[in-house]
Amino acid sequence: MPDPKEITWGKPRRPKDADRDALRADLLAKAKAVRANGWADFRDTWPVGRVAVVAYLLNDTDVLTDLEETEATVLSRTAADLFGFTAGRKDNEKGLPDTQTWFATLRKQLGT
């Protein structure tokens, strides 16, 4: 019988297209809000990781620097959100081309 205190992680979660679509919609809405209103209402409201991703999407290097984030840290974390742990790690090993392509598509939709 397994120890009831033992952590069982189960199968790694693999995001689906619907998950990526929801993330895309969320990030686009947040980026548009920042464009319209500036960062003041959002920097302390959103989680730091989300602020970093939106700043990356908007090419806001000042915010990324302030958060001590880089393109590499944002892309690396987002790869796992987009593709799951295993596929995200594989994208990382290839230099994150799939994650970069995903962001390029978002930037086109945003008009940047």
C-alpha cells in the first residue's frame, strides 16, 4: 500500500489547442490594456510572470529589466505553458523555435 503522504504527480499535463487559444486571448487582452492605459493599474495586480510575458509581447525591455527577466527566461517558461513539460523542454533544447513562432503570431495579431 502506498504511503498516503507520498506525492504522486501523475501524468504530466499536455496543454491542448483550447488551452493555447485561451492563453493567446488572455495575453492579447492584457497587452491591449497596457497599451491603452499604461502599466500602473496592472504591474501590482497581475502575477510577476504574467507581467513579464506581456512585457515581452510588447517588446518592453524596461519592464523586463526591472523584473530581472530576459527573453530567454520568458520563452523558456512559456514553452512549458504552451506545450507541456516534456515538449517544452524539447523546444528549449532546439532553441525555442516553436515558442518564438507562437509569440511572432501574437505580435502580428497585436500589430507590433
